[in-house]
Amino acid sequence: MLTQIRKLITSRDATEPRSTANGAPSVSFVVIVYDMPQQAENTLYSLSAEFQQGVRESYYEVIVVENESENNLNPAFIAGLPDNFSYHLRAEREPTPVHAINHGVGISLGEYVCVMIDGARMVTPGLVKNILRGHRVDDRAVVTVPGYHIGEQVQQEAVDDGYGTEQDQALIASIDWQTNGYELFNIACFSGSCDDGLFRPGSESNCISVPRAIWASLGGLDTRFNLRGGGLVNLDLYRRVLEYPGVVHVSLLGEGTFHQFHNGVTTGGEEKEVRAALIEEMNIQYESIRGQVYERPQTTPVFLGEIPVQVLTFVHSSAEPLLGTSPPVKYSPPVPIMSAKSSVS
């Protein structure tokens, strides 16, 4: 319902992000890579200060944790990473990214930790800036970013129609994304986690930034999620942090993460029956760990950021079902736009 849309904050209302008083970065991005060098190179470039708008390298760090495979990142690429990036290669014994994420957070320095469980997800140019601003809304703000897939349909379905890495990378090459990253919206669709649109609850975020104190209180990621790809561990994190007492959910309406096709657990080229069986196993494991089936957390997010013209199609498609409900949505007085400055101590 429209009543779930609580506040809209423009980036102009938020104070300029800075590094912490002791010189440490404000936020640490922990990016997990496994068997995806081409896609990870795109992702990591999209996180660089060269691509990101309105931030300096000193404001944030990017910790790249790669679980070793036969297809690791190129050493020459690693050597050219920006100064605020660090690279860590691990020999992982289990088929899960959980340990890599917990390790990355453990060696990070930021006041906030932003988990990107899938290194194949490119991001838009205002993402870092607005994550930093989002945390200034409230001491317990958790900032999430909507998810998209490259292509006209979710890759779990597209792969059955012959879609693969070649078609995916050709689509990316067809736009000048390195000059204007918001062009990614023009070659993408909502991911399954956002299939109900921007204004209804999602099931996860592949870029979720959490105050370090909350991360520590939750004990990090639960290592019992030991299935291939981590099972539903990212959904579990999403629900646990958004249901944490006192959390304010900040959603970056005009930013996105864009999944590139690779040999993913649920989006790769395996047969449909194999993927379905794995997803069923993931659901069973989640229920055995949490004692219930997974349900999307019900939040009333604060929406923050500029709205680039390229995202308007997604805003419209998200709002249309709500505006078209019958009977009409009950009118309620508009909520004043809140200035982030008023919440900064």
C-alpha cells in the first residue's frame, strides 16, 4: 500500500560524507568473488572512485575476497586496483561464501560494513555517495539497494531460452556504461528479489550496508548456511538486519546492482530440474535453521537519492499496481520531506 512509503529524502538534504575522525574509511565494502573474473572486473571498476560520483577514495574501502578457483582474477588487474582496494585470496573448503564474508568484515576498518555477496553485480555511480548519506539519516540506519538483472527477463528464465555470458556481455558493451552507469537501467529488468517493485517488500539486497555494532550483535553470517552459494544466507541477513530492534530501513530508489550472467548457483546454465532441486534444498535448510519458512521482512523504508531518468520506467511500473487498486487507496496527508541534517548529532 502507499502508506508503506514513509519518507523521501533527496541527496541534497544530506550532509557531505567524510571519513571517520581517526582517518579510517566510513564504510567498508566486502565483495565476494568466485570463478567470475570478467564480471568481477566490471563490478570492481563500478565501485572505484573514478566511476563513483561525489566521493573520494578516503571515504570508503573495498575489500575483495576471492575464493580460489581455476579461474581467478588476473594478477595484472589486481595490481592495478585503486589504493582504497585490497585483495585477499582464500582456499575455501566449503562451497559457501559465508566464511569469506565474515573474514572480509573481520579485517575491515569502516564504521559501516556493506556486504556484496556476489561479485558479478555492477553498481550505479551514486551508490557509494548515497550509502554514506543514508547512514547519516539515523544511527541505526540499514541501507539497501534494489537489484536488477542484465537482460529482458530474469536470468533464471532467460538461460532456458539460450541466454548466456556472450549475450550478456554484448548487451553491456552496447551501452557506454563507463561514462554513464545509469544506462544500465536501459538493458535490465527487476531481479526476483524485487519482483514486486520498488514500493513493496523485497526478499533480499545484494548490496546491504549495516552499522558495525549491529553486525557484531548478530554475530555476522550464520556459518550453518553451508550449501553451494550459501543457500539463503543473504536473504537471512536481509531479514535479520531489517528486523533488528530500532533499525531504520533506507532504500536507494535511484541506484541499483546489476547481475551479470555467470556460472551462478540459481542463474547458471544447469538444467532447470537441477536448479529447482537446489532451491528446494536451500528452503529446507533455511527452515531447519530458523524454524520457519522464509518470509520477506515488512518494512516502511525511507527512500533516499536522486532519481535518474533511466529509472523512471521502473518507478512507474512499481507504482502503477498500487495506484490502480480498487477501491482507490485511501487519501492520507503527505508526509513532510525530512532533512537528514536534523538527524545528525
